[in-house]
Amino acid sequence: MVIAVIATEYEPTIIGGLGIVATRLSEALAARGHEVIVLTRGSSRHIEEIRKRHLRVFRYPRESQYFSKRTQTFYADPILKHLKKMNIRPDLIHLHSVQGDQLAEAMARYYGISTMYTCHSLLAQETIQSSFARRMEQRQCHIIERSDAIISPSRWQALLLTSQYPTAAEKIFVVPNGTRVTRNPRIWNDRSMQHILFVGRLIRSKCALETITAISTLRKIDRNVHLDLIGQGGRDYTALLHKETARLHLTPHVQFLGSLSHKDVLKRMQRTGIVVVPSRNESFGLVALEAMGTGTPLVATRAGGLSDFVSNDTASIITNVTAQDISKAIQHVWNHPDQTLKRRYLGYSLAKQYSWEEIARSYEKVGTGKGDLFKPQIESEGHIE
């Protein structure tokens, strides 16, 4: 099968989970013998092409006839012309990014093929209310209506999709994201449990502010506690985080690392003491799964998609997203070393089940019409007020 993958993010240009999934899943599908054609953004003035076995990546220049930075849109006609010139004829479209809506629709019409849309997050759930955000939400709605199959990474998000788009219920499938477990015995070495790591966008729902406040409490117990934050966010919220860090006299003990490559993030996880995921909602929660895959102690909520794989058996659970409860959950890791080690082993074993090869098999079933449709059930877990 020839699969055309449309994504704004692809390694090495990865901002968050979407880019990780688009990259690793495309590689896994190619490894299984499919011809995968990735259409993504590039930084050069010319189209860049990278070839590997069964995998071709085309990076189209931003702010060009191929992609508009202002409207965040892949332009269909010039990209279609390029594909025809390259003699590429896909059998299936796999859309990851809303920015590829016009391109996917034009390709589906021209080649007479189906579109499979991986919905990484529901824009209707975002708190940003700008006119641009509303337009992007409308575009996502159009994608959901027009796609032949919609893949949600968790049951929680699938329930949201079915409640907001009931007419799409008959084409929703749940396929989780995957991870690569660290195959290195050194991950079980003793770590400094005072070293805490936060990975994610610096937005209110990820609760970096509450985590910083928790560090202030923890340092009253242990002066060696320090926090690293990986990720970027909006100017106002980021400024608030720096201001609060200074107010609490934590500047020497809280490090803002900005965006790092996915490889560097995993390396830091392997060396850190605790990964904290204090989110109020997550469509999946890839950071938590990756922490398990590196054998790192996990402190997390069970909000949203996290409830599919995070439990008291694999993590110290944050029951309410307050600085006090984050602090308590971290102290539980410190005070119960035997239970923490057991959770690390169980989490590592669980992460092995989320291999990209297995995830690729599930996508194959959806793409060939053999996947199992999501059957909604009334559930209350996975949401935190």
C-alpha cells in the first residue's frame, strides 16, 4: 500500500506529540513494507527530499507556493503537481494536521482514495478564543465530517468526539500511541529522586504553575530538590511562570530548557529522578508512556487519555491538580521506595505492549477496513476538576 502522510511536524522538526507520532508511525509502517510518502514543512527555499527504504519525505518550503505560514495551509495544486511529476500515486491518505485539510481533500478527489485522520486533540477543547483559533476549529470540524476514518488515541477522546460529532460515530476507531522502550539495564540504577522533570507545552491545562509551587513546598523538606521544564508556551503564561519562580525564590532551582529534540528528551528522562505529568486533561499522555518506557518513576493524574494506561500500579497518582497534591504524590515516591520500584517495573512492562510495530498493525486494520469501531460507553473516570 502507498500511504501519503500529511503532517506539519516531522523529525527533526517536532513540537509535541503529533510530530513524534507522525514520525514513529510512518517509520513503523515503512518497516512493515508499505511505501510511505511524507508531506511536511521544511526550512529550505527548495523542496527537500529524504529517501529511506520504503520511506520518502518531502519537505515543502514555508511561506511559498506550497505552504502559507499566515493561514497555516498546505496548498493543494502545486503539491499535487509535484506528486504527479514524481510519479507518486497513493492508495490512502493519512492526515495528522488540520493544516493539511485542503491538500487531503484535493488528493482524495483526484486519486479517488480514502482519508484516515488521526485526531491528536480536539480544538474545540482549547481555551484560546482568537478568530484564528476559531477558524482552525471549523477546519477540524470539516475534516471530521469528510474523513472516511477517524482515529482517536484514547477512549476518553473518542467519547468526546462522539458527543460533539455524533454523525461521525460510525467511523471512529481507538488506536493508542506507541513508544520505544529503553533497552538499557542502566535505567534501573539509583537516581536522584530530588531531580524532577516536567515535559510538555507550557499552557494552563498542563499545570506547570502548580508544579513550580509544589517545588517550593518540597524544598522545605529537602533542599536538594530542583525542577527542569522542557517545552514552550505563550508569552503571557511563560512570563507568569518566570515571575512566580522568582517570587518563590526558586530561580536557581527551576530550569526552563525550552524545546529539545525528542532524542534529548528521552535521554533526560533516563537520568532524571521523577517525571511529573500533572495535566488537567490529555488526549493521550505520551510523556507518561515514555517515562514508563525509560523506567522512570512517574507522578501523574489520570485525566483524559491518561486513564487508559496510568494507574496506581504504575504511578503515584495526583488526585487533584493542586500544588499540595502534586507535592504529596512526589513525597509518596520518596517515602515508599519499594512500591516505587515495583511501579517502575510494571510501567516498563506495560510500555512494551505499546510498541510502534503493534500500533502500525492496528492502523493497517483501519486502513483496510478490518479495524474495530469504537463503541461508546458511559464513563466518569479520566476527568479532573
